[in-house]
Amino acid sequence: MKKILFITFFISLSLFAQEKINTILFTNVKIFDGETQHLITGEKVLINGNKIVKIAKKIPINTDTKVINAHGMVLMPGLIDAHTHLMVVDDFETAIYKDDQMYIGALATEAAKRMLLRGFTTVRDAGGPVEGLKRAIDNGIVSGPRILPSNAFISQTAGHGDFNTATSYLSPHFAGIADKAEIYGWVKIADGVPEVQKAAREVLRSGASQLKVMASGSITGAHDPLDATEYTYEELKAIVTEAEHWGTYVMVHAYSDNAVRNAIKAGVKSIEHGLLVKPETLQLMKNKGIWLSTQCISYSKEAKELGIANTPMEPKFNEAKKGAEQTYALAKKYGLKLAWGTDTFGSLELQATQSDEFTARAKYFSSYEILHQVTGLNAELLGLSGKRHPYQEGALGVIKEGAYADIILVKGNPLKDVTLLAHPKENISLIMKDGKIYKNQIK
């Protein structure tokens, strides 16, 4: 018995010792802290466990500390993408109705790993059954970014989340046969105040950090024209109220001015896309502190490059593209809170274009503005989830004491040329998430 107790005590001491020596010191770095417009020099950064514990010019170390000489590279927060769809690894129809869901999950797992290796340590997933992948990442089973999940989309019948492409079908509401999209957790089709209340509660029950609602027509939707307004004010207000009861917020897919106005009136906090809004609506968003979560990458290309030429999507895409440039310019002029997101979905190859957003965005914003968007500002947006935010122990998107140790080391100076981050394989030498190193090319 004494021998067993001694062995148990010895193992406990060993585990404790491993935790105590879990320290990494970064030296010879220039720091972009996620907030200020200049690089901080002469400071060292000490990591203990999964947190940044000390930033100072002189930091005493012990023999168990791993020292990483960054050779003058820029140390900055891990990147945050505020609009991803990790589960959408093909077009919606294929991912939901044609492919085996286990296969979709396997592809999404690989997509998450690759996303982390592009330097993205946190994402806000804007819809899809991603909760299981999030749990596997958080439990250390697979690698990937932190995920703030929206889980199932909330959509009206014939809305952007009505993914069944058949123009004539037996509605689940009348036939009593659930659609695969609902069975697999992709969407909640709900019409009328009582139904949307129930849908919102069910999505919150699933572990969503925030709710994603389809409030207008779309480019890729099976049925809805781009100018369509989806959901009434009363329906949107009911969803917002349910989110507020849980201390979180609603983000809406909305392109048209009428849809955005409807969402603003209902109390929505984050407008996704918003490319057809009028200047006065953008000003209203500024006055009310509402976020614009828009993307530049898709609209920096032509329909032919995206593979949608001569399809029903092309005219809708061209209409959105026409409004994009004005929206970006006015959003900057009015000083809106702008999130950095990509909305990249589809094959692994298409998702790999995520980093091209840096180049596309550089046409409209300065390198500092973009870096701030993809770090500190995005972290502020994620904070709207309140207690539904799954990562409460430290700050995200910043380099400061007590923040999570989500760090990348960049060759060159991204504050002068943010497009360096468009080439992560060549220019990001080290990637750390939660204190663990996933990539290290430093010699």
C-alpha cells in the first residue's frame, strides 16, 4: 500500500513539474499588440501555460524555460476571421443532401487544421453544424482554431437557409417529414413569431455563441432574389429578444437596404454583407454602434473567376459587386466598426483563398486598419456574445499580460505591408494557439 501511495505521489509531482516548466520566452521581437498603430520594440514576451504572463524589457528565466529568438520578426496576435463556414466544404446542396455527413465532418476537420496553419487561431462560424468540431478542437483531439459557433441558420421558408433546391416539394410543415437540412442541424426553418422563438431557443440550446439569421435574399440561395426582404420586423424582434435573454446577440445575412433597416430596428448587432445599403443607412449603423461584417475577397474577382458565369448567380453577384466599392468607401468615411471576415466556403482549395482577403482589403484600407480589424476589433465583436462566449479565461486579439497565448511571428513588417499575411506559408514563421506551437520554422 505504501508503495502504491509513493508511486501515486511521484506521478503527481511529475505532472506538477511539467506544468511548472511549461514556459516559453520570445526574445528579439517587434510587437504589434492588436491595438496601437506602431510596433513596440525592446520587449520580451513570456508565456506560461496558455497565457501571456509577462511583457517587459528584462524577464528573469530559469533553466526550464524554452527561449525562442525571433530574429527581429513581428510578434502579433493570432488572426481572427469573423465570418467562416467550416462545415460548408462543398456547395450547400452537395454538403447537405448528397454527401455522407461523416465525410463532410472529415473534410471540415482538415479545413480547420489548414485554417490554423494559415495563422487563424479564432473564428466566428457563421452557420452550420460545427459544434462537434468545436468540441473536438477544444478537447485537443484535432487541431484547429477556437470556434464561436452559430450552429443552425435560422431562416424563413424560401429564405436563404431554405436549401432544398426543388421548386415544388412537400413542405415539412404540411407533410410532417423533416428536411435533411434540419435533421443534420444545418438550419431551422421557422415562420411566424412562435416558430422563430422556438427556433432561437433550440439553437441557443445547442451551444451557439450567437444567432445567425437570414434576413434578405442571397447570391447563392436556391429560391430568393437578392432584393428580397426576409422575416418581418416582429419575427426578427422575437429572435433578438431570445438572444438577449441569453446575454448574446444576433448577426444577420442582409444585402438590401430594406432588410438592413428592418434588422437595425429589431436590435440586430452585426450586419453580414450589407452591400446594397444606402449612405443614410450606413450612417444610422454608425450612430447605433452596429457592426458591418463585410468581405472584399469575392468582389475583387469576376463571376468567371468564381465559376458562376452564365449561372443564375451571375446577375445577383454583379449587382452586389456594383454596390461593394461604395459600401467599403462609405463605411470607412463614416467610421463604422468593421469586422474582418471572408465568407469563404466550398472545397478545401476554395477555403485556402481565405488569406487573399488581406490583398483585396488593401485596396480600401490601410495596413494598420486591416491588422486592427483582424485582431483587436474582431475580438471586440466576439465579446458581444457575453457569457455565451466560450473562451472567458483570457483576452483574444491582443498581446498583453493575461491574454491567451495565441501568437504568430511574421517576417517583415505587416504594419507597412499587410499583404505579407496573404502568403502565410512563406511569411508566418511560427503559429501558437493556447500556448501550444503548431508551426515553427525559426532556426
